[in-house]
Amino acid sequence: MYQDVIDLKAFYGGTLGSLARRRIAAQISRIWPSAAGERVLGLGYATPYLDFYRETSERTLAFMPAAQGVIKWPSSHPSASALVLDGFLPLPDACIDRALVVHSLENTDNPEDLLREVWRVLAPGGRVLVIVPNRRGVWCRMETTPFGYGRPFSRGQMTNLLRESLFVPTNWAMALHMPPAERKWLVRSSNTFERMGNRFWPAFAGVIMVEASKQLYKGVAATKRGRLGRLRPVLVPQGAVPSRVPIPPRSV
């Protein structure tokens, strides 16, 4: 079930949400340092992370599912956001270079359909960056943040889901190693938590981030078939005997 867009906006406007945005954005910029001249799509609630690419990309779009709701983005420019049906993107095939999926995959009822639709709109060589709650982390157990809603994932589950959706995982990252609390001493120590978490307990981070590339060809397993019957010419009835009448000699 999707969280309401008003609640998502309020979270990122608060202290903990602002801190989470900075930590996740740092990893996004490390994986995607630039998107100059490319077409970028944000799916779910990706607007807190799209400002970095809006000025240099050819086009940046923010699609938000109908069950979540939509807000105008960017606030001081012509709107580039739209309300879409879950799993149906109003875009032609192969028109997007990069897709950022945040607060979406864990909430949809059909994650495979959503990723297949992302695959459809990505251009050959296009890449998707998916951010989901980590099943082993603490953030997915706290409903005070958007990462506590929906279904969390493990790294193995994300690998299988991406491969079934014709994607090849190419890069992994973790973020949000600090506890999801707004206590002042935790906020002041957030940099220390991130450094220590990346080194000593990376498997227990709050979110999993995986970049995957579009796979254009996929081998299909051969199905076991029964032995084919003997083929017979269509114009010869079954059981017919060839004629053995001698041909008369040609007259001179």
C-alpha cells in the first residue's frame, strides 16, 4: 500500500527526512555522478533526489502512482510531474536513459510488472537505480518513516526480481546506517554512523540501492516435448497405396 504523498512530503521536510535525503543522495551521486544530456525518469516519490540532475539533463520527469498522489514539481518552474497508473507509464518505447525508482517497488502489488514497464521505456543501454527498504535493517520496522511501509527486500530477492524482469544488476550500495530517530546526539553523530556502518555492519543498513542495466536478449529454457509422430504428405490419404500400373510405351 502506498503512503500518501502529503506524508512523504512532510517526512522529507523534517529533520530525519532531510538527513535521510542527504545520505541517500550522496550514494546516488556516487553511482550516477552526471546525467548531462540524458533523459531521466523518477518513479514513485523521487523528487527529493531529482534536483541534482534537472539542470543538466535533457529532460527530467517525475511520475507518481495514483494510489500515492502527486504534487507539482519543480515548484518554481513549469511542472514536470504527472499522476500515472501503477505499471502503465504514458511513454513510448525506449525513450528514457535513466530511471530512478524510490518509494515504489516495495508498495506495488506487482513489482514484476512495474519493472517490465520500466524496461520497456528504457533505451538500449539504459540503466535503472532502485532504492528499497532493507529486510535486515531497522528502518523497515519503524512506521515513523516511509521506509517502514510496504514489503522490504533482501539483496538476493532484488537480484532474482531484476533478473526475472530482464535486468542485470551492476552496482550495489547501502545507506542509512544510523537508527531512525531524531535525537540530537544521533543527528550530530550521523556521519560517524554512516562511516562505521559501511565498514562494520553494511548488511544492516536502512536501504538497499542497486543499479541495473537493461538486458536486450535473454535465453529461454527449452521445454521438454514429446516425440514427434511420423510426418505424412497432406495430399496422400492415410493407408493409400501408390499405383503400380505400368506406363504404356510412347508411340512413334
